[in-house]
Amino acid sequence: MKVKLGIDCLLAGNQLKSKRIGLLTNSSGVNGDLRINVDLLLSNRFNVVKLFGPEHGISGAAADGVSVANAVDPKYGIPIYSLFGDVIRPTEEMLSGIDSFVYDIQDVGLRFYTYLYSLVYSMEECAKRGIEVVVLDRPNPLSCKVVGPTIKKRLDSIVGGYGLALRYGMTVGEVAKYFNKVFDIGADLIVIPMENYDKDMYYDETGHLWSTPSPNIPSLEHAILYSGFCLFEGTNLSMGRGTVHPFKYIGAPWIDSSSLYKELKKHDHPGVAFRERSFIPGAFKLHDQSCNGLEFYVADRNTIKPLELALDIIATLIRLWPEKFDWDVHYHGTSIPLNKMWDGRYHFDLIMGEERYREELLKGATSAELSRLWEGEQREFESLIEEFRIY
């Protein structure tokens, strides 16, 4: 049976119709018939007075990391406020005249996806002003499975924070409940749950077509690989941004594809197939440069371990090309001092959640050794979030 999304459950009743609504959304905010939520709400006489957009803007078209300006909706004349750029939290002015702050965006279930932080920052600001927050729930495309280390407070940023596991295994409504209680936000939080949803579902089991949540996650397969291959954002490799297959390709001009292929085959990783691949990114890191590397395929999503796979690739690169491999020298397209984030932290650490993983990789650690470091905290996180489960 097709899952009934939170937006469709809201539209079926009269809840919020007396409220002045501010809606944080983007192009993934469609209902079960692929109709845009803004159109649906206004045509059903909901009073949407302000719109808010996360990274990539409300259209979902802006490039990764690019600041998005405020605008006016061309169809309805409603002001659109950007929460990605100079301002990442809704201000007093932005929130004025709003009774309900509504969030409706398709997430990917991974800690480093910035939409989550637009939600929690908005929850914090609304809590200060007594504005209710309403989350229209949507599926976690990667199911309820929890994987990876939790992020440490000292590494909080807009690409990770609030103690989340890397793959956190909750719907956005459940995450909002987690944020609100564990971090004592005190928001007047309402979650509009889905119907017919099972927490073990992957997105293609919900009965819904994939609605691309951001420019570089064009399919469920890309989202699965992204759960590990985002680590390459913290290195000097291209992870395929600017090609037709971001997070399926990895490479750099100095890599010998054949050598990397042979070494990685020795690890015998389950659930994945890969081949040698050369590509030229049309944008982003290493753009217009011929990169040699590999292309990856999800052969079995129930056994593949993208995080461990990415760690073993990095370990292999360090061993084979120690003079060429390096940690990322760019962040969202902006040049920064070698090996450092703009604020002095390694981007790899911000994604992984702790410094010791990078340090152990430099010592020659394998994924089997590294995964044992997060086993305990992964179990603790799984236990912690049980009380916030809706499904």
C-alpha cells in the first residue's frame, strides 16, 4: 500500500487553516501525486504568508554551498527568505507575522545533509518566540538502519551536529522530536505523521517516485553510496560532482585506475560492484581535469557498507600515493589554507564526526579496525532514539 505523506495527511483535515504559515521547503516538497506543496496549500485555503529555502534554494537548483539570496515567489508574490548564506537562522523580522512554522522537505537520512540544520536552527528560533513548529513527515529513504559514529560537540557545524550518528535511521519528524527533547529546545512541536509507513522501508518500497532532494542525489542508489562517499569531500579527490553520477565516481588526475581497482578487490567488500572509470568533472572540485578512478554500483543494499568501503579506499590511496593524496584544500568552492577548514578544522573530521578516524587512517588503519571504534556509540544511539520512534 502506498505511503501517505505528511503533506497529504495535513491536506485531508483542517489543522492549521486558521494559522498564518511560514513554510520551509524546496522542490522535493511534493505530495503523492507530485504536486508542489505551496500550490496545494494555497489552493486548499491555507494561509501561507512567508516561504523559506534551505541550501540549494527553494527551487532546489542552486549549486552546493552557494549562498542563496532572498526573493519573491513569482507566482504568488510571497516573500522567500534564504536560510543558507549570510543568514542560516530565521531572524525576528523573518518570523514576524507567523503563527506556524511548517517544514516539508525530503531528507536523505544522513547527518551531513544541511537541511536538518535549517530545521533545528528554525526550531530554536521559533521556541524563543512562542511560534509552533509543524513537521510534515516524509520517509527516510535509507530505512531505520543506524550506521557509524556520532558527532562530537567540538565538531558541530552546518554539515553535522547535535550528537547524530552518521546514518541516523529516523524520519525527519522523529529527528525533530529527538532535537527538541535531547537538546531541551522547548519548541511547541507538532509532527504530522505518515500513514502506511514502515520504518524498515527503503524509499522505493513506499510507492513514491524519487523526487530529487538536491542536485547531486539523483537516485536512491546515489543516496546509498553518499552515506560513505561523502567522506571524499574531505580529500583532494573528485567524488563525481559535476558529472552525471556524483558519488558513484571517485578519482583524481594522479590515480592509476588499474592499481586502485586491483588493491580494492583484495578487500572483498560485500554488496558492491565497481569498474575502472575516467571522467572529467564539469564543475566543482577538479573541474575540467581528466580524473582516473572507479565507478561504483550498489549490487545489494542489504549488505553493502559504503562507509567502510570509503574508508578502505582512502587507506589504499594513502598507501599507494602518499605524496599525492591529501585532505581537502577547498570547502564549498572557496580556497582555504592547505589541510584546513575555514575555521581551522579538517572538513573530513566534520563529516566523520571525530578526529581520530583521520589520524588512524594516516597510521594505516583499515575499515575493520575503524568500525570497531564506533560500535559502542552506534548501539547507544540506537537505544537513545527508540523513544522518538513514530512508526
